[in-house]
Amino acid sequence: MADIFEKLVKHYGPIGQHADRSYGYFMFPKLEGEIGNRMQFRNKEVIVWSLNNYLGLANHPMVRKIDADASEEFGLAYPMGARMMSGNTNYHEKLEKELATFEEKEDAILLNYGYQGIMSTIDAICGRHDIVVYDAESHACIIDGLRLHPGHRYVYKHNDVEDCEKQLQRATALVEKQGRGGILVITEGVFGMAGDQGKLKEICALKSKFEFRLLVDDAHGFGTLGERGGGVGEAQGCQADIDLYFSTFAKSMASIGAFLAGPKVIIDFIRYNIRSQIFAKSLPMPLVIGNLKRLDMLRTMPELKNKLWENAMKLQNGLKEYGFDIGNTDSVVTPIYMKGDVPEATAMVMDLRENYGIFCSIVVYPVIPKGHIIYRLIPTAAHNDEDIQRTLDAFKITKEKLDAGAYNVEAIPNMADAR
Ligand SMILES: Cc1ncc(COP(=O)(O)O)c(C=O)c1O
């Protein structure tokens, strides 16, 4: 019999296979210093475009103060135990109420993490006769949540409403044949890689033809979209038709945790049945108090979202003027599509970091097809005009080098930290 570990040490997987040359540089890099537009990378200042610190809250003095004060008062332990058993507080309930009101829903439940929370929500609400219809480019937490779903699922082509309708027809036919079960549609509010908004308004319109409920993961829309920052439903005028609205606190709120908002009876059901919360410790108090403050700032300081969008538009318009392909983004997420293979892409990233002081993330095969590269830039309210101009200029020069074959290397440059 084989040792179960044997295969693991032979091959670290599609990403891990590059570990020897990339640890600490292309993967697991260490950004140091205060979180913001400029940070330290290997003792050099870089302009950072990799953090979902959309509103610039991560290092805002008001946020730092509330986090520190709450930590001093409560420590990280309180409250101990799961919410249901011994880990509930008035602050947890206050945050839930405020989130529900902000998202124009009857109730909300806190989740310790977004990834776990979505998975566990799918597990809690879908039974074996239920059918899930979901977007092909859904985040891993949705895909992994579906692994827990014992019933059928139908995937529709990314943001293709016609195909969504086709899958709803199949799902409806199956539900009718079974004589039981219901349908849940799941999509993202903003797709985090390409930055395109989910076609929520059109999907909601399908409710006039089909019977289904809609769950939206709005991790990237919460705080960035809509007049009040309420997210994609607010931006597209269909919040009331989103049955379950989800966001993490890990992006606009620059914190940890997540929430799900919806009808009171359903959120209450979830409260008593969501395994990731029932069998896990409650969010610690500094996070709850810190998230209350962040939500208050998100609601009352529109200048943060305005600045974010001003920066995003300058960056996106500048890239388009320079002839870059930024795809179909209609959010602040800014992808730059280029052609090249993995070694080329990493050589260009290295040049950007070492010689131009630009730190951004790249997405390559196997996440996207071979021969394609996506540079993903996340503008924030903390960036300034100089950051944007220097970045545009750096991309212009390095793209010329890429096209001229200057980054044609055999292998990923060896930039690994000693381990
Ligand atoms: C769309 C989406 N959903 C869920 C998550 C997971 O959130 P968390 O970091 O709170 O687990 C993320 C974050 O990466 C995300 O982008």
C-alpha cells in the first residue's frame, strides 16, 4: 500500500511546482510597513496594487484607534465559545442589525470568514432535492460549497443570461419531475478577477418566468458600488430581488469576518443550522467593534468611495489611452490582459518590481488558459496621482519590452528567499 504522503512530496501541484524559484517573491511575498499605497518589499519602496483595501481603511487612524482600544479592553479571547453556546454579545447583535439595515434586509448573520461562510450557507440551505444554478466563473468558495451539495447543479456560461435561462429551464423541469425541491441561483456581484459586475438585474428579471431564490456574493461590490456603497444590488437597482446578500469584511472593510443578510425567518433558520458557526468560536470582540466602526465610516464618509473611484477612473482611462486591454471591467478591479507564458510573465513582474517599484499581482496558467497573462491592479482611496502616473509609465515601457521579446526566458527567474 502506498504511503498517502508519497504523492504529495513528488509534486506540489500546479502552483507549488514553482516554489523553489518563487517562494517569497512571486509567491508568499512579504509586504512590510504600514498598509497603504507605498510599502516595503525586500527593503525597497514599492507602489502596491495588490491589496483589496478599497476604501483605504486598513491604516486609517480612526480604524487603528478603535482596533487598539477594543483589543485593550477585551483582548482577543472574549467571547469564548460558539455564538449559540456562550459566544454571543450585544455587540455581535448590534453589528448584525446595522448590516441588515444598511443592506435593506430584515436580518443578518455574522460569519467568521467569507470562504467558510458561503460554503456553509450552501450546505445549510440546500437539500438533496434542491438544484443550484451558478455562474461558471464563481469564486472558489461557491464552487467548494457545491461540493457539499448532495443534489444536482447546473452551471451557466459566465454572465450569459440566455444560458442562465436555459439552465433554469432544465432545473425547473427536474424539480417538476422530482415533485420536490427548489432552485437556488448563485453568482458574484463583481467578479474579482475580471472586474465585471454580475448581470443581476437581468437574472432578477428571470424571476417573472421561473421560481428560484438568488444568493449573491458581493465581496468586491460591498462598499465600492452603489450610491451609499451598499453594493451591486444598490448599483443595479435590484437589491430587493436579491434574496440572500453576502459580503466578506476582508476587502472594503479591511478586516476579518463576513455576513449574510436576508429575510428574518431564513437568517434565523441559518443561525440554528450553519455548521461553520455552530461548531466554531465566535468572532472576537475587537473584530466586532472594529467592524462596527468601519461600517459607520463606510456609511458616513462618502469621500472615501469617491476617491477610490476617482483613482480607478484615472488608472483605467490612462491604461486605455496607452492602448492596454482592460477587458469588460465595470468596477474598480482593473485587469490588464496580455499575451505571454509563465516565465515571461514572471520576468516582467520582476522588472516592474525591481526597476520601476511597482508591485502588482499576476494571474497565469493554470488559473487562466496557457499563453495569457492578467496583471490585476486594485486601486484604493489611498493611492495618489503620482502613484498612478508612475504605474502607467512603467506598464507602457515594460509592455514594449514584452512585445519585443525582452522577457523571453527559459524558466521563472530564481528569486526565492533562502528557507
Ligand atoms: C468573491 C469572494 N468571496 C469570498 C471570499 C472569501 O472571503 P474571506 O477572505 O472572508 O474568507 C473572497 C475573498 O477572497 C472573494 O473574493
